[in-house]
Amino acid sequence: MNSHHLLLSQLDKQEQKEFEILARYLILLGWKGNLSYAGFAELLRSYTSLKIDNNYAEKRLKKFQKSNLIEIKRNSTPPTNGERGKKLANTIILKSFVYQGTLPTGIVPLDSILYIKRDADEKCQRELTLARDFKNLEFII
């Protein structure tokens, strides 16, 4: 049993399903994203017919953080004129995830959770974008 499975064992089946929903959402955003408690409640509601409120979502996120599956960074605007800053959506960072399912063979699509972005991908994308404006395209190393 690996460390991720030990972390998941702290959650019940429903919590594990909800963590899976959050993890897949964050992976598509590059393993971190800004998400309020209301936003997480809405995300969960999109996968279930249950009525999920913000307090439920907040408790779940805090439990995932306590279980060391995610990290929550609070965001707010800077204080002005002696008043506290406005609260913004939290930045949620996925700390642990293990893909479960069949492994694809051949080309892994860019939007797949199994795709690992490389520096070369960024360089290639930049060069291809620039190439639209020019007739000749240099060989990319």
C-alpha cells in the first residue's frame, strides 16, 4: 500500500468520491486552482443530486487538508483605510493523487490527467504560435 492509499484510508467512501471529483478538477488546472467553498459546493452538486451547502463543502476541504491530500492557501485583497481586505477564493493545491484505471497506450491527449507537461511542450507551442505570423518555420530542437 503506497502513501496516497494510506492518506485516502482516513476518508470514508463518500469523502473519497468527493476527493476524486476535486482532484480531477484540480489536475485539469495544473494541480492547483482558486476555488471558494461555494465553488466547491457547486462542483460537488454537478456530480450528485444531493443538496450540498457551503458549510458541507468547507468541512470537506478542511478534512482533505487535515488528511494531507490538499493544501489550502487563503487569499484576500490588501487592507485599505484601516478596513480588512476582501476575502477571495482560496488557492487549493493538490498534494497527493494516484490515477486508477486503464493506462492508455500510444499518444496521451493533452487534456488527459495522465499527461505530464514538459518544458519542450511550452517551447513548441510558443514557436508554433509565432509561426502563424511567418512563412518559414525553423526546426525546433
